[in-house]
Amino acid sequence: MKSVRKGLRDGELEKDTYDRLVCVESGKPLKTKNDPDSIVTVRICPDTGKKWKEVR
């Protein structure tokens, strides 16, 4: 699982006009999965199922 920053640099992710993360492959905003016991937030594309991690 790559980080969100690496996904942005590699061109897999981009930000829309409202600064939301969008998957380039599907064109849809990412969903968030928070685990209260972890410092990592997982961002998931609803169509492709790809995941990126983001440190809070």
C-alpha cells in the first residue's frame, strides 16, 4: 500500500477543485477508513478498490 503523497507524485491520485483526493483511474473521490487505534488513515477508491495510507 502506497502513501497518499506517493500516489499524488506518481499520478495515481489528484486533487479536485475542493482539495478532495480523486482516483485518476475511476475519476471518483476516495472514501476514508479510520481505525481509532492506529495513526494511519486508509483512503480507498470505491470503484477499483485500490488503497493508499495517510498519516494523521
